Amino acid sequence: MPILQAKGLKKYYGKEPNLVYALNGVDVAVEQGEFVAVVGMSGSGKSTLLHMLGGLDQPTAGEIIVDGHNLANMSDEQLTIFRRRNVGFVFQNYNLVPILSVYENIVLPIELDGNAIDKPFVDEIIGTLGLEQKRNSMPNMLSGGQQQRVAIARALATKPSILLADEPTGNLDSKTSQDVLGILKMTSTKFHQTMMMITHNEQIAQLADRVIHIEDGKIVREGRD
Amino acid sequence: MKTPLSGITMYTDLLWEGNITASEQQEFLSRMKTETEKLQWMMDCLIKISRLEVGAIELSPVPAGIKQTISDSISSVYSAASKKDISIKTADFKDISVLQDRKWTCEAMTNILENAVKYSKLNQEIDIAVDLLPLYTKISITDHGIGIPPDEWNLIFKRFYRGRNVKNVEGAGLGLYLASLILQKQGGYILVDSKVGHYTTFSMFLQNCKK
């Protein structure tokens, strides 16, 4: 039973005759623990797909099931709670809270949900991501790569069903990108995390277990073992 | 496995039939030896892969300098490289201590270097460079051979996969998969970058020792 499943996903914007088909019938299934990359050019629909799967937006048609939850019929409030508890996000521009320290940023989603912090687990994540010396630093004192590592730690801390990364190395230079990419792969294996990453860059996608190519809102190619 | 085995079978049959000259006999025996060695290599590879995959072998990464590992790997491929007049140049760098099981890391690196030699033309150069990144150390091995198209970058690390443009070159499609598995078991990974007809760079990433 896949942990993430989308069937006949469609997302249209606008009205006839100017209808934009951002997603035009997409079927995706991701198994637990898989690291999947979705590759496509600008405007291919990859970001839209990620937003659908993460419950950030509702599809025009089709079904999305994440770890047994059917997203299609959820209200905004239900989706917010669903996201907080089940999805970890890593964005291109890190999206850290500037007035909170590294540690506070990492545990924020846990605290927002009113849950107890699993201290040993959070310490392990901080250690794995090489952030021990930066626990009390503010985001503006960190390099781009370090900020992205904090974002990854934050995404992992809630032990989400799926981790979604939107061009996670887009704002980083090539060496830092390769470093962060390795971290994404390594943490997904170490913490048995299911991960989906979208990118326009084949260089980045190559580390995934499976690469899905998307064009004009449709999946055109899927590389399998 | 089939190609070396069918070669050995054919030569055995020819030798059995007789009616061959002494020099033909030498030739066939020599070819049989080569095919047997290839089979041996494939068997060893497959056994290592199986054992690593099920955890029957555990790697023991410890802090160790990367210079020695690189030097050992180069020695392993030196004679194959010399036969093609290929020179292997390592850019200067200060030794870095990384988390590695040296024997296995060396094996992975040797596989990559062997590929670099195999897919380079005569008289070419293979360049090795080392970069220290925040969490990893990157060891890049660049050849100036045929190159690999981007749509194959994810596939070449898969078991038994052979690139479209190397169908005429000997290979089992196991070396890269084993190398990638070895790196993963040490918390590392391999990336490829290439321009068809110009160069291919395989970069091996190993974890830096915690300070």
C-alpha cells in the first residue's frame, strides 16, 4: 500500500476559453521510504503537483491519499492540521522564522501542535545535520547551506509521513547544493523518511531512487530499476 | 555471465575437437583464461553486493586520511592505465580525515577509476581533485572520454544497467552499483556530471569527521 497516492489529478486555472491546465491527469504512487524526484521545466506543473500532495491547495479533480487520509474532501482547517502533523516542507528560500533561534525554528511545528518535544530525537537530528554549534544562533547569522539544513531539521522533527522539497538547492551554489543533496538523501535513509523532491535540474535528481519527468501537466517518463 | 561462459564453452569445444595448430591452442587457452577472470570478477561483485544488501557484511567506517585511499586506488589501476598511455593526475591538497572503511572505499574508487580508464581514449588524462565541503569531502574523478547523457544519470547507478552509448564495450553493469552501495553504507554518496563527447566526472562524497 503506497504511502502517497494521486489518481487522475487535475488542476485548472481560469475560465474558458483561457483555461490553464496546470495538471492534466496525473497518477503517482510513492512507497514508504522512497526518495522520488519530479523533474520538469518551469511551468511543467511540478510545483502544482507538490502543492496538491502537501495539502497546500485543492485539485480541480482527482484523488489524493496520504497515509490513509483522503485530502480531496478536507476543509481548509482540516488541511492545516493535516499538513502540520503529516507533512514536512523544505522550500527553496528556507522560510525560517527570523526572530527565532535555530533550535526554536526546528521545534516550532511540534510546539504549534501542542505536543511534547522528543528531545533525544531532536538532538539526534541536530547532530546528524552538523548544527550543534549553531543551536542558539539566529538565521541571519547562518550561511545559505546552514539555513537549509535548519529547514530540513525542522521538516524531520515532526516525524512526518512525507517530506516534500521544492527546489531545495535552488538558492545555493553548486558545491553547497551537492552537500545539502547528500544530507537530504542521508537523512531520508537514516530516519526511514519518504521524500519527494521537485527540481528542474537532472544533476540534483540523480540521487533519487526514482525520477519522474513531468511536462505540460502530465507525466511523460518514469525511470525504474 | 552469459558472454564469458559461452566464450569458454566455445573454446573448450574447439580444443576438444582437435585439428588446431599449436599457436591456435595457445590463443584459445589465453582467451579462456581472460573469460574465466571476467566471470570470477562478476561472481565476486555479485556476492559482495548480496552480502552488503542483506547486511551479512557490515562496513566499519573510522576516521582515516583520504590521501592513502586515493593513492591505493591509483596503484590498482596503474597498469591498465599505462597500457592505454593514460596518465592519472591528482591536484594538490591537504590530507583530510573522513569517515571510511578504507578497504571498501578503495574498492569503490577503483571501480570508478577502472571505468574512467575503460571509457577514455588512448593518451588521455584522468584528473582527481579533492574538495572540503561543510559536511562532506568530495573526491572528483574526471575522464575526457565519451560522456553520459543527462537522462541516464539516475539510471547508471542501477544494477546491470549499461549506457546506450557503450553497448559495444565489455561490461557487466555492476561496478557503479557496487561503488554506490559501498558509499551509501558509509553514509556517503556518488554524483555524476558529464558532457557527451567531452568529459565525465564522478564525485564520491564521504562524511567529514565531527570536530
